Amino acid sequence: MILDRLILREMFAFPGTVDLELRSLGAGVFAIVGPNGHGKTALIDALPAVAYQRLPGHDDLHPKTAARARDSKIECWWTEPSGDRFRAALGIDAQSGSCDGVLEQILAGDQRRPLSDGKVSSLATAMAHHLPSYALFLNSCFAAQGRGDEFLRAKPSARKDLFAEFCGL
């Protein structure tokens, strides 16, 4: 999976809309730097927030604290090794705490084919076809702030299960 674009609207520390065309950054970007409290972790947490409805540093996504407005949204656009392109979006109402979500495949001519029905539960099910389990994500390609030892803290049986999933057993 290669992240192509990330859009945050009224989320976390970001008022307004942040639209990052990640593909335009080119190869070799390896750091996000800035003062404390300005959203570096929020950028990194955007993918797991949409994909798993969880924030790795906090274990859960609390809509009323993550979102800033009634129409808050996180969008992640990516390309898979097969060349297939996708867009996942999680909408959050900061007042009610309600969420909706959609996964779409981007077709030729930027047409979109919905792969979920707008409910967060179906978004999670659809995303499971494209990403590993949350535990494997945290232990293989993502280190949450302050939790880089996630794998070592796991029970031996949980580590065994992670190896089995990683190996496709």
C-alpha cells in the first residue's frame, strides 16, 4: 500500500482542511517535524483512525475529542501493489459523536465504486480485505508514540498468533 493523499477536515489540532498530496512529496521523506501539539501524531494516526476506528496512542477513537465540528472527516487515498486505487473516509459529528464511513475503489476516469454502505461497521469489514489485523499493523509497520515495545509487551500466545498472521498461516 502506498498512501497517495491524506485529507483532514476539522480534525485533531487542525482547523479547516489539510489536504496532503503525499505522492507529490517524492521518495525519501522520512520525518515529520514541528513543535509539540501541532499535529504530527495526528497525521500519522489518520490511517489507523479510518482503517480501524482506533488511535494507536489512545487505544480508541473518541469522536467528540478527535473531531472539531459537525462535519469533521478523515480521508485516506492509496494505491495497492496491483495498481488498484482506493479511498476510505470516516466522517465524525463532534456534537453527537456519531460516525459514518465508506470505502471506495477509484476506477478509470476517477469514477468510484462503493465497497461499503456508509456504516462504520461495514467500513471496518471492507478495510479488513486490504489491511492486516490491528494487532499486526501495530507490531509490524507502525510504532505508536510511546508504544514502540508493543510486540514485546504481548503475551507469548499473542506473539505466536501475530507471526502466524504475518506468515499467512
